[in-house]
Amino acid sequence: MDNATPHEPNASDEASADRRHISRKGLLKAAIVAGAAPLLAGGGVALARDSAAPNGSGGLLDPTPQCDDGDDPTPPQMEGPYFKPNSPRRNSLVTPGTPGVPLTVSGYVFGRACRPISGALLDFWQADTNGAYDMARYAFRGHQFTGPDGAFSLTTVVPGLYPGRTRHIHVKAQAPGGRILTTQLYFPNEPRNNTDALFDPRLLMNVRSVGNGRQGSFDFVLDVAQTPGPTDPPTNPPTNPPTDPPGGTWAPGTSYRAGDRVTYGGVAYRCRQAHQSMTGWEPPNVPALWERG
Ligand SMILES: [Fe+2]
């Protein structure tokens, strides 16, 4: 990866700046928790932003960045002293015998227009289950690239605690040719979240317990300008436009099933998984739910 070191904000400045920007996201999340969030039925939850699901402790989730207004990229955090360049390319940082609580982290990388970024680099590093970083080799370090739909998935263990910090995972994210975002991801309901000056609720993952492990999710929004989505009407509409699909024109508050077909902005889409639609999840904005065609 590009070894350029991004600007490292001062910890205290970063913490205070973070707190100034929480309010609007908090309101958004409050609306979601109050019941506006769509329920994804069957086929698993593909969107990390589907944050209304209960986490492992049964409590409501704290604010997490949403790719719904397109103007708030994922906030940066300091790199810290434990980054090492040239991590191996791999999605899994563990082997069957690795000690620790199994953890997967998955989600999507979006640009500012909430369109997925394919081929984005994600370079993760974290402490082992005992809170130790491997500075001699590359244990719990690995980079990967998002797929065509902007998705990523990391297999690891829950990082251990070490003095002075709450539980976290470090990551550098970079769109192809873009600037590096250095940040950290946090776990909900951690006692030390309240005392760690770096902790930022916008960087909370959604985490739930599954069997003896945990499943975390997080969507990155990179500060990458994107051209408008396919909602723009075509400049040269076909002479014989297709008839409206059975689903008609996409509308919020509608229960769609996998395979349903709709139009939105004059473009035809096919539903990829059952869900209830809502404003902000228009087909071009949620490639996990809708594909063109
Ligand atoms: Fe750390």
C-alpha cells in the first residue's frame, strides 16, 4: 500500500472536534431507533447501516455514520504507535487455533454520493486477545480490497484491552487514487468508551453475539466526490421504453421481495433481498438491496 503517513490529529483536538459533530447523527439515529428503520426479512442483513438490530447486550445502539446524506465522511483518528506498512493481503487474521473470541467485521465502503467504491484498500491492524501488538511480525495485520459492490469482510478475534485505551481496531481506508483515511473502529457497551479521549461514537460498529463469537459491521464513507447516480433520466430515452415492471415505481414504505422489479428515476432495478423500503434507501443508493436490470 501507499506508505504515506496521513496527518495525525492531536488527540485532544480530535476528541473535542468529534463531540461538536455528533448532534445531527445522533438525531438521525434516534429516528431510526424510534422505528423508521426498515426491517430486512430473510437472507441475512447485508447492510451495516441497518443499525436498528439489537446488539449482543440487548441495548440500543449508539450513533454510527450513515451513508444517507452524503456529506459526512467517516471521521479520522490518529494512527497511534503500532502501525506497520506492508501488511499481508488477507481477509482473515486468524487460524483455527488462534486464541480469542472470534469476530467478523463486514460492511461497505461508500463515497460521498453514497455509491459503493470498488477496489478500495482497507488495511487493518489490532491488538491480540491479550492486548498486545505484534511489532516484530504481522500477526493481526492485513489488508484487503473491496469487491465490485464495495463490500469487505474481516475475520479476526475481538482485540484485547491495553492500558489507556478502550477496545478498538485500527484501519486505513483508501479509494483507488484517493487520500488515505486513518481511523479506528469501536465496540458498543465497552466501559472504557466513556473514559477514552479518542473514542468517537460515530466510529462504533454494530456488534452482535453469534454463537461463541461476535459479528460486527461498519460502513465507511470516504471523502471521495462521486458523479450523480443513475437516478438521472437518460439523455436519449429508448424509442420504445419498456413497460413498467410488476413492482411499478419504487416507493418508500413498501415491502419488496427478492426478485421484485421496480423503476426509479426511469431506470429499472431488481430487488436483491427482501426488505421494507424507506426514504434514503432509493435503489441507486443501496446496491446491497437493488441492482440495475
Ligand atoms: Fe491501538
